[in-house]
Amino acid sequence: MAKMNQPTVRLWVKMEPFIVGALQIPPPSKFSMHYLRKMSTYVRMRSSESYYPYLSWPMWQHIACGKLQLEKDLAWLYFELFDSLVERTSEKRLEWAEVISSCATEEEAEKQRNKLSVDTLQFLIFLYIQQLNKVSLRTSLLGDEWPNPRSKCYSLTGESTNQIKNWNDSYHQDFVQNHLQDLLELLLDPDQLTASSHSTHNSLVSPEAARALSFLIEGSVNNSRTVHQFHELALWQPLHAKTGYSKISKAFLFSRFESWVRTCLTTNPFGITACLKSGKKLAWAQQVEGATKRARIACNTPMVPPAHRVVVMSQVYKQTLAKSSDTLEDTHVKIHRCCESFIYLLSPLRSVTIEKCRNSTFVLGPVQTVVHLHSCDNVKLIVVCHRLSLSSTISCTLHILTPTRPLIFLGNQAITFAPYHTHYPMLEDHMGRTGLATVPNYWDNPVLVCKENCNEEVFRLLSPLEFYPFVVPFEMEGDTTEIPGGLPPAYQKALSQREQRIQIWQKAVKEAGLTKDQRKSFQMLVENKFYEWLVHTGSRQQLDSLVLPVAGSKQAAG
């Protein structure tokens, strides 16, 4: 950063910790500030025992299970979820997948997990922001927040809503503003706190605490498009007077530091609000004319740094849309209120949220972090992803390949899990780029995260007798010619038996000795029955939408 006389700093809350990192469930009761303060003090007092500055999995398990009364699976979920947010190469992710998949027993896998550790202070912030989805008694009683024009957000249809917190950048900003003192006190060294674990006017904030806040906050100087980490700005010499940094104490004065953050904090210039306001309309190679008046599709990818890419799709109705291009790569995608549509996003993606969609099919490229379904009805999802979660979703079928157990939150009914059953030419290349392997694969082992409000009957595994492979109906360049990792034996056997029956039937028709007129009549009968089936299943609409109004493209790109 070049030195300037009067630099103007803008800070904003990063969206990824909330989109990917905040689980869409109320946090455990002991994730309150009271217990997190105790944890913060506890880990610092044991800095030589794998607690601080890096917290190992065994030590977190000890705290979570022994002191916070979490079940081990839930403790691992939070630990692994935070670890998945840490920036690392796809090669490292694939190496870890290979290590875990080569373990013959759970004990061997646990030994490997015991080698993992996370940044302690950043992990404390991560645990704290789980409060994002805390159920508010006030909100529950009133049905809405207290009037506050800054925190009020609007859905993509213009309707007022306060429910979509993980994607609401205004809410993220308010959350940090309202809880900034707690966040800073959580990061203070124990000797900077009073007996009641609060800060004083003279408390000092360490540079390590500023580095930890880079997990949540970033910024820029003088409206530049260059994004800087929070601690880089806080430690920048021209800002020392404002941030309260002293070269003598090598720390920030708490009161001045907090005031500087509050003053500089503004709306995320790369968030969903900015994308909807000034984002570019997305072009599609595969799209039917005349049915897109309601659709709102925008992206900010041409205008923002790579880590801030967002695509928003809303109100796609009776459409088949397909795209595979650089525009989609590594984006956070939100799909909202789509109905009776077929959507193919065949590129490596960062995260995907599908919300309030009905009677639609979504075929996605590999998703590096999480796919979340919320308030969907009769949706088919086909995806390779690091994690899948769902809430308030009914009658959905999920064909997935995932190295983590699918998370079933509250309000789901009639969910069907099935093995991943398709491929497209660039699929394995895209999996490599996102660090996703074919093993381990826990598609058939979902976990009920809110067990007290769920029962095992909310989901089932698809019967092999109901299983059919899915064909991506586009020609693309690439080397993948089969389903990565193959099919589970029971499903492969069912397919083989079905193919065998078809061959027997074809042989019987061939040997029936039909006359030319009989063959013609028989063919018409079969075609009529097939047409009836297309109409009955809704497949006719999809086939019609695949016919381009002009000469078709050889690739689902645009």
C-alpha cells in the first residue's frame, strides 16, 4: 500500500463466513458469550498443550464434549466446517481425501483427524457468528424485527423479509456492529480483562487479535478495487493514530480500535445487494425465447476480485437454462423461487443455495464448499459437493457424491437420497479443481442434526428398482465418459438387469414374425405410449425446451 496523507479506509464484513460457515440452525446454548469467554481464557492458559495459538481436534473435542456438552459428531461438524473455510490448494484437499479413504477402521481415521488443528482465535470468532441464526424470542413473538431501516432487507421479488440471514449482507453488517465489543473482548488476552471478563478503557488488543478479525472483515483504501486483509489495514503506519496502535506496547488501545472499526464499517461492495443493484445480466447458451420475462439473473463476476464472485438467479419459470463458462467458476450461487425449470450450471462452483424452488431439476458442477436447500418442494438435485444441508424441504430427491455426511436440519419431509448418477465431459477436471474426490462418499449416511425435532422417517434411500441414470443433454469438450467412482453394486445390478430385460424384449419383438403393417402399427403404439409417458412425467417440457430457436450450440456455454 502506498503511503497517503489522509487515507480513507472502508471496512466491510466478508460474506463467505456467513454463507458457508454459519449453520442454518440455532446454535448450541453454550455457544453464548459467557461460555466462549471461558473457552478463550482456558485455551490461552494452556498454550503449550495444542490449545493456542492453534487448537487441535483432540483439544477441541475435550472442550466441546467435556465442557460445552456437545455430542462428538456435532463437535466434529463445527471443527470440520471451519477447517473447510481455510484456504488451501485442491491438491491438499485431494491428499486429505486419499488419507481418509485409505483408513480401514474408524480408529485409523480418528488418528488422522487428531493431526488436524485450526487457528484458535479465528475459530472462536467462527463459533460466535453461529449466533446469526439464534432464535430470538422477540422476533418469534412479534413475527419480525423491531423497526430498523438498516437491518430490513428485501427478497429478490421486492418483498420484505428478515428470514434470509446467511445471504443478507445488511444483516451481516448489523450483526458485527451490534456485537463488535463482544467479538473484541473474546480476542483479548486474559490479563486485559476485568474479573467479570470485560474490557476496560485501557485494555490492549494484540496484533494476533487483529489478524483473527481478518477471518470476518476486510477492506480497501481510497475506494480502490484492491482488497486488503483487515490486519494489514489496522497495522498500516498511516492509520496508527486512528487505530490506536502503539509501537511501544505493540498493541492497539481497545477504545480507539473499536471506534475506528465502527466508523469505517460499511456495506459489502461485493455482496448480494451490490450484485442485484449493478450486476451484469447473465447470458445463456441454452434458453427458450418468450418465457424469461419474470426471470432475474445477475452476476458480479466481471467487476470484482475472484474471491467475491456472486451469481443470483430468481423467478426462472418453465425454462431450461444451461451454462458452463469462466463466468460461473468459483462463484457463490443463489437460486431463488424457480419453478418447473431445468437448470444446468456445469462449472466448478464455490457454494450454492437453492431456496423456495418447486418442481425443478438442478444439475450442478462440483461445489467446493456447501450446497444448501431451504424451503424447496419436489426438487431434484444432482451434484458433487463437499457438504450438503437442507432445511424446511419437502419431497426432494438428492443424487449426490459427498465426502461428508449430509446434514438434515429442521422442517424436512419425504427426502430421498440417491447415488450420483450422471456425468459430463469436464466433470472429473472440475472435481480436480475443487479438490473433490470420488471417495469417501457418504451420500447414504445423512445425519439428523436436530434430533429432538426430527425422526428417521424424514428421509429414505432410493430403491435400486426406482433408479435410472441421468443424461446431461449437451455436447461439450472433455474426457469424462462415465459416472465418477461408478455406482454402488445394488444400483449397478438393477441397471444391468433392466438392460437385460430390454434385450430380451427386443429379441422377442424381432422373433415375433410381424408383418410390415403389424410392425408399423406396433411402432405407432409404442410411440404413442412413450408420448403419453413424456407428458405425464413432465419430460415433454424439458425436451421441447432443448430445441433451440436457432442453430444449436455445441457447448452449454455463454
